[in-house]
Amino acid sequence: MKTINKRIFTITPIIAFALTIIISTGISRSIEHRRTATADRPQTADQMPNGSYSNLINTFNASSTR
């Protein structure tokens, strides 16, 4: 009975560590896949983020022409 408990206490952290690596690798791959999918598509002006450089220039041009 003691040898079974020793094996369980030895194997459990190894399995937990391996599962952690597998899960984190899968998450990082899915994030990278989403980044490349969005980078391949050109964004229209409506889809540009609010803090983008082009939005700043467009706001400046609109306010300076008035």
C-alpha cells in the first residue's frame, strides 16, 4: 500500500505539470492563430481602433478644416 501511495505522489505532479504545458501551448497557439487571421484581413476605417494613428490624423484634419 505504501508503494502505491509513493507512486501516486510521484506521478501526480509530473502529470499536472505536463497538462499545464499542454494547455498553455494550446492557448498560445489559438491566440497566435487569431492574431494572424486578423492581420491578414485589411481593416476598414470603421474597424480601426480608437487609439490608432489614422484616427488621430482624421480627427485633426476634420477639426482643422472647420
